[in-house]
Amino acid sequence: RTSLSIGLIPADGIGREVIPAARRVIEAVIPNKVRLEFVDLAAGFELFTKTGVALPEETIRVCRDGGVDGALFGSVSSPSHKVAGYASPIVALRKKLDLYANVRPVVSVSPNSNIDMVIVRENTECLVCRIFSFTSLRAKAMFIKYIKSESIENNADGTRTAYATRKISETASRRIATMAFNIALARGAARPSNSPLPLVTVVHKSNVLSITDGLFREVCHDVWNTGKDGEFKKLARMDEQLVDSMVYRLFREPHKFDVCVAPNLYGDIISDGAAALVGSLGVVASTNVGDNFCVGEPVHGSAPDIAGKGISNPIAAVRSAGMLLSYLGFNEEASKIDIAVNKVLLGDKNLLTPDLGGHGKTDGVTNAIIKLL
Ligand code: NAD
Ligand code: K
Ligand code: MN
């Protein structure tokens, strides 16, 4: 590549602190001969409160129609109560761009811990979805029934009952499982030849949710057994874990996990949990990946408790930028970022931000990373 164009979508809260930090790191690492351009793109809850739109068409269009090569998303402040007309712009963006996988590496750099796992989270369905279904009434006319993922009913006794619908499709399960096994094969190839085969753990709860999670599990087994002309079965191992005992094992023996693949909501929950094992949500990065586009995104949210204080940890966003660069073919630059970040994490503790026990600031950590590049 001789040019590189990256869309920046800081959105809300500390997204506005960590995305500019990530931008500075990209500027520092990309060689001068590459024409580098950033495009500011709007989204967020604050934007919604001002304009009534959380994810402008323009932001979708620029990402979808080749206006940028990739994008970085910060974090959005989605309120916990229902706000009429509002839906999370990151959830919408993932769907609009069909970014079906959320790839979340969870890695410890501390010498007395050896956690090195990737959580591959399905990104388009599960409980976080809207469903269109076609029903035929008296076999005569077709009606389109629009089921929202959640609904609420008023009961005769004046109380309410809320429902959620969960969608697990064979297509989405197959492509996420395929992505997980491909990641496993790439990890296996990067290890010494006498290492055990990479392991993919399928997370589900099909002992109870035998139809939805049962389908997810069945498809994962099938992908392992038959995928890539038998390569998956030959070059990777597979096991499975019920999501509740997954959490238990994750806390007790996190070093035993390699690649984990999970439906949307389980993947979200276990990756926040896994973040606690490597020090802070402020260091865990992700990419939202589809077949044509990638959006780097720190796993954390907008952190209203620390927003505006200049103490948010930029490392998750910086690592997300590194993952995006790697997706775009800048592997050398991505590994430079990795090395610099790890050095900073292992360096003077005081320089680090308070979430990691330090007294440092966003800028200080970013400067330290840039100095090492
Ligand atoms: P959060 O991730 O924002 O914060 C959880 C805790 O981790 C807080 O104590 C926070 O201070 C800390 N933390 C997170 N990132 C940090 C960083 N970079 N440096 C230092 N500390 C950090 O989760 P929350 O508090 O549950 O949610 C806050 C808001 O974020 C909510 O409105 C939620 O909807 C939203 N959210 C958005 C996303 C997203 O944009 N994809 C993801 C999760 C939550
Ligand atoms: K985020
Ligand atoms: Mn989350």
C-alpha cells in the first residue's frame, strides 16, 4: 500500500481521549512514504441527543463504499434505560457493514502469568438483534412480521412481562466458527513445530438451550470435522465448554485457553471477565471483522466515571489500531506497536494509568509508546 485512509469514530466519553491517542501512534509508526489520511466520522449517544441520529448515513457510507480503508471506533454511552428512537450505533454499524466477527485477544505481559487467548465473538445475532419473520396467515396471504429483539406486554393484573427473542443461524454460526479455526491455524503456524495443536473451545449452553445453542454447537463440530478440506481437523483441536463452567475455568486456569468461539452475548461477557485477568479493560483490544472491512475497537465502554480526567488508558485503543494495521497488511508496523506497548506495560508502573495501579495520564502513556517506535 502506498496510501492509507482510516476513519476515526471516537463517539462518546473516553472514546474521545483514546482514539486521538491511537491516531498519534499510527502517525508515528506508518512510514513517511505512505500517504496517510484520517477521516473524522460522527456517531454516538451525544450526537443522538443533539441531532436525533446516533449513526449518520454518511458514516456508514464512507465505511461501506470505500471512502476509507478501515476504521477505529472508540466507545458509545448507551443509556441503560430505553430511549425512544435510539439504538447503539456500534451494534448498528457491525450489522450494516456485516462485521460478523469480534476478535478479542486477551494477553498478559506479566512474567508470572501466561494468558494468551483470543475470544472470537459472533457479532450480528443472538439476543442483540432484530428479527424479520415471514408468517403465512390461513395459508393465503404472506405477512411480514417484525419481531423486535425485545418486547413488553401489559398483563391484566397491571404488571408487565418482558420478552427477548434469541436468534442463532446456521450461516452466522458457520462463518464465525470458520473464522475461529482459521485464527487457530494461524496461531498454530506461528508456534514452534513441537507445540501441541492449537485448541478451539466452543462456548455454549446447549444442555439447556438445546435448540439455539444446540445449533451453534452442531455447526462448530461440523466446521471442525469437515472445514477447509479436513485441514481444521488435522491442524487444530476442538473442545467445548458450557458458558457457566467456562467462566469458572476462565478464572481458575485462564492459561489453558487458546481460541474461544462464542455466540454474541456469551462472547461479550466472558471477554470483559477475561480482561480482569490481564489487569484492566483498558488494555484489551478488538477488531470487528467482515469479509471486506475491519473496524478496530477497544473492548471497553465510554467509562463515564473517568471521562474528561485525562486518565483513561489508551492501550486498548492503541492495540486495536495495531490489529487494524495488521488487517490492512501493515504487519511490521503492527508488531512494532505490540512490542512498544508491552515494554511500556512492563516498565515504570508509575507511568501507567490508575486502572493499572499507576499515577500516569493518557498522554504520558501515549508519549511513552511513541518514544519507543
Ligand atoms: P466501561 O467499559 O465503560 O467501564 C467499566 C470500568 O472499567 C469502569 O470503571 C471504567 O472506568 C473502567 N475502564 C474502562 N475502560 C478504561 C480505560 N480505557 N482506562 C481506564 N479505565 C477504564 O463499562 P460500563 O461502565 O459498564 O459502561 C459505560 C458506558 O459504556 C455504558 O453507557 C455502556 O453502554 C457503554 N459501553 C459501550 C461499549 C462500546 O462502545 N462498544 C462497550 C461497553 C459499554
Ligand atoms: K468500545
Ligand atoms: Mn462489552
